[in-house]
Amino acid sequence: MGGLAGCLARVEPRREARKYITGLISDLPRKNCWMLAEHAGDRTPDKMQRLLERAAWDGFAAMRAVREFAVAGLGEPGGAVLVIDESGQEKAGEHTAGVKRQYLGCAGRVANGINVVYATYAAAAGHAAVAARLYLPADWAGDRERRRAAGVPDEVEFATKPQLAIEMLGEIIAEGSCPPWVTGDEVYGRDAKLRSFLEARCTGYVLKIPCSFRITLPTGQKMRADHAARLVPARAWQTASAGQGSKGERDYGWAWLATAGPRHHLLIRRSLTDPADLAFCYCHVPAGRACSFSTLVRTAGRRWPVEEDFALGKSWFGLADSQVRHYTPICRHLALAMAALAVCAITAALARPRTSTLTRPPTSPDQLPPEDPGLIALTVAEIKRVFNLITRTWQPLRHYLRWSWWRRRHQARARWFHQRARLRKRPAGP
């Protein structure tokens, strides 16, 4: 909250933001303004709603403060990786800024909702989301009335997801807080403008590409990435870990091929159980930077933390629970949810060296289990539970009764308006 103080000029929104973030870390089943305000002890949700809608503060400046906090807390500036990816939120109706039927990764299909492009700072100690941009589809960007109704600022224009990534990367690089490596999935790997942007700024990347991506070999021959994989001799494959997973090391077979560009490589990942299961990354190593095969593998393996941030953010910190429609409130809620996640992620990172007492992993399939397997390090989820146990304050009964009254009265008013709207739609009688 000390880092966010500079983004909130008045003491009242600072207090409300603190209560908002505390509520996001709480065990509330839903993290909308009603439930957050009740949890905070407010008499109505007006203060919470004002914080998101009308209070004078910049959500993107708050994201910068979260970014400074995360980079300082997670450390490893020379070995960290910035991960770019998008995540969707299903929405009902057609009035939320950026909503339309589009592919949503959270649903795994085309559905009605919004998409947000995120950047995650991933270090060995932990990871946290540090930037976000709401994706505004082209039909939204060109509709003045719809933009005005959703509060979309005039300076926000249509930008593809890779262009939004470039916008975030430009800001992070200008701050001097961008790690030396960037990674992302096929949406970003196949975008030539994004790759050129990173290369011009001497930033290395290991970006996933589709199997149809065409590369140029040192001989000048052009071919698809999956066809190039057939040129790898059997002795060139190496087994290496893509990082620690929940069940141990994530081992794969890896190989890399040179290309016509002296600073570009094709990195190929192969499943150890299914040799036909291949994934491809296009890599750029800036001039003058020493780079090894293991560095590229480690960078490619750091792509998975962004998915964990999405899962934790939505399940535990209300990343998709805001229930707001306008552009600015959505961005502000994202900033506060990122702050809540960063608090627990950095606390877990600081506690990890002191809280893990795991025994050595088994070395053979028939090895007997130890009597005491030890303890895993404190996770982000466990930090959240501990925080709630030591900070929980119970409100007096009259507070909950007042909220029950307020909800029932609000719902009665909403029912009345719904009934009136239904009468208006009813055809006139004979």
C-alpha cells in the first residue's frame, strides 16, 4: 500500500483501496463490490463503487507500482523472464467494454466475453502478473456511441493482442525493469512486428511458434518448422528439465537448429513418452550476449507461470469477479487484483527458503517412502489462508443484519424495475 500511495492522491481512496485489496485476499466466494464492502465493514457498496468508477487515480500507474514491488521482491533481474499471454473472462450481455463472441482460453471455445493481455514477471523464487491491457475488438473501436457508453477513453484505439504486448513491453523496457528474456505463445511468436520490436531493443526472446512457421536454414533453404525437425539427428536430442512442476521436474527432449540469421535459432521440444508430440520456439539472442542451450530451455520453461497466475488470480483473488462494465473500472480492478496476488506471491517467495523441509526425491520405482516426507514450502494459496487467519475481524451482528436489509431492499427495487420493463414489452390487449 505504501507503493500505491503515490497513485491515490486522497486519503479516502487509499483507505478504500486497502480494504479492497484485503477483501480480494479474503475467503469471500465472490469478489464484487457488494461482498467486498460488506467484508470491509462499509454500510453500503457506494465507496467501493466510487473507488473503481469516479475516484481520481490511474489504474495503469497502480500497475507500475505493483511492477516495482514485484521486481524488487522476486529479484533475479538477470535471470528472470517476462511472459506474455492473454486470458478471457466470460460476460453476459453486450455492454461491458470489449465484450463480444470471441475465443476465450478460459472456456476453451468461442463464447461471449472479454480478453485481457497480461505480462508476468517470472523468477526462480516466484512469479506475479505485472501489467495488463484490455483488448478492444475492431467493431468496438469504431463504434463511437458504444465506446462512449462504456467509458472507453478517446486515446484507446484498436490494437491487436501482439500490439498490446508491444505497448506493455515498451513501457516496461523504458522503466528499466524488463528482464533480459521474453517468452510467449504462438499468438506472439508468429507476429513479426513484435519480434522486430524486441530485437531493436536488444531483448532476447524464446517465443512459441506454430508447426507451419517457416524458417530459413543456413543453406538458404526455407521450410516449415515441423519439416526442419526431421533434420535433427538422433544424437542431437538432449533431455533437460523445463522447470519444477507440482509433480517434480518437467523433463523433455530438446534440440536446437541454426538458421540463416546468426542470432536466431529454432528450439524444438519433444515429449519423452510420445516422440510425435513436438513444440517449437523461435529464439533470438541479442548481439554480445552469451547464451547457452540450457538458457534457452530454461526461458522456454518459464512460460507456464502465467497460466498459474491466471488460475490463482481468478480462483483466489477475484481477477474475473469485478462485475463492472466500463473500461476504467475494469482496468482499476485488474490493478488491485494484481496487487493482491503480488502480496501473497512475494511473501511466499521470501518464505520459501525457510519453510521447505522436503526429503530427497525417490531414486528408484520400488523405493519405500520415508517415515517423514517433510513439508513443501509455503505456497501462494497457503499464504493467503494464513493471512486471513491472523487478520480476520468479525463484524457485530447488526452489521450483517443491515447488509441483509440493504440487499433485500436493493433486490426488491430491481424486481420492480424488471416487472415494469416486462409490462412495457407486453403486447396491448384488444
